[in-house]
Amino acid sequence: MVFGSRKHVVAAMAEHAEPMVVHWTKLLAVMKPGIFAITSIDKNYTPLMGSNVTDWSLTVEKLEKTPLFLSGTFSSHYETPDAAIKALSYISDWSKRGKYPGTLATTDASIVAAFDGFAAAIGKLAPSVAGNELTIAFDSNKLGGAEFFAGVASHFDKLTPK
């Protein structure tokens, strides 16, 4: 599936040069098995992952509804192993401080607090680096349980146009 505007979908469906085909084939071949997975080359997430990120993926490996439980792996790849190590330091810094590193499109204090809560939750996890890949394994219990996800969902509801 390709998500995006019409322009993005048309571009994804066009014929591509060999380097792009090789890149995507490699990305899709190494994805971890799970319930669902997402991979992207979208650079809009650079404020979260640091500079020199080339792509990222999120795999949900387990999902239970009652009680709510979610576990999986987030991975990001960087141009070099040194860039991955630098990103590890960057992510550890903002998450341990509990301050969301990106610019938010709102000044609503409760939404800002929710994003900072997300940052603090990430700070409870143990990112690791192997080569040019940074990996963060997570589960909802480590992030704050069902209450954390319910709180995050309620804040995202505020951002949805009515």
C-alpha cells in the first residue's frame, strides 16, 4: 500500500531507476514479521530520529485488545554507523528529558503535554545501534500501559478536524 497524496501514489507507481528498486527491495526484505508493518523514506520525521536518517520502519508484533497490549520494534537506518551512534545520543537526550524535539502545530497545553509524555515514555526504553541501524523495542507496559495509549488517543482526537 502506498499512503500519500495523489502525487505520491502516482510517483510510487511510476517506473523507477534500478537504485531505487534495489533500495526498496532491500527495505522490504528485512522487515521483521508481525501483525503489521510500515516502512518509509519520509524525512519529515527527522526531528524525532536525528539527521542523516535514510528510512525507518515500525513493526507491531503483538496486539491484544483486552487488556490493551501492544509490542513491536521501531528501526531507523542512517547514512553511516557514526550517524546512527549520533542519533542514539540525540534520541536519548530528548527522551530522557521528556521533551518532544519537534515543532508542534499547536500551543494547546494538553497536546504539548501529551507529546512530552510520549518523549518521556520513549526515555523508558533502551535503544540500541548495530551498524547503521538504530532499534527501539517497545511494549505498551513499558510505555505506561493502556492509560498511556488512551491519553495519547484523546489528544490526537483534538487534532482531527470535525
